[in-house]
Amino acid sequence: MDIPRSWRLRNQRYLLEGNACTSCDKKHFPPVLVCSECKSRDLRPFTFSGKGKLYSYSTVYQAPGQFEAFVPYIVALVDLEEGPRITTQLTDISPDEVRIGMPVEKVIRKISEEGERGLILYGYKFRPPVD
């Protein structure tokens, strides 16, 4: 990923910012141009709480080159409290501890890096809540 694109996506990656329809209040992540519920184009920015429940998951044991350092890792579908279901990576938990329906929360972690001297990308991942 190049630096300009990384900069444009910073609110999605760090703040979990999507948008909400001003007509029907449906929440979208990632942001959309047209509401999927009522087809309105009148949308406002919306920042999600970062809390949700695990809907489903899969453990990855063979990964593309840039993700080999994270193997094994867990790719998950998380239902956010505000409605949308998102794809994310689980962190701070071993694969044998994961349970469907468990509560999770957003954290910022390293996503990848482009070579030894390249851009290091950070973004959201989810983990079990810390008490």
C-alpha cells in the first residue's frame, strides 16, 4: 500500500469510522456512497464503539508472504454493537481459546510491513475484552 492511500484510510483503520444514513440511521462499515437500506445518498460520518461479538472465525496456518510472521492467526467475522458485520483479525488469544459468541473489542496493532525499510501499516484488530 502506498503512503497516500494509507493516509486516506487512516480514520477507518484507527478510529473504525464508517457512516450512517441520515434518513434511516443504518450504519455502514466501511463507508458507502449510497445507503443499502433506503438508497439515500445523505450520509454522515459515524465512529463505531469498537465493541462486538464474534460471529465466526477461521485459523490461518499458511499465509501470504507479508503475513507469515503472524502464523497461525485468526480471521474473524465480528458483529459490531451498532449493526454491521466486519472481517477482522483476532489478536491476543490462542486459536483453542476462541468461542463463537464471545465479546470482543477493537485494538490497534501492526497489520504488515513492506520490507525491511518499507511502510509499516497499523490498523484495527479485535481481542477479548480486558477486565
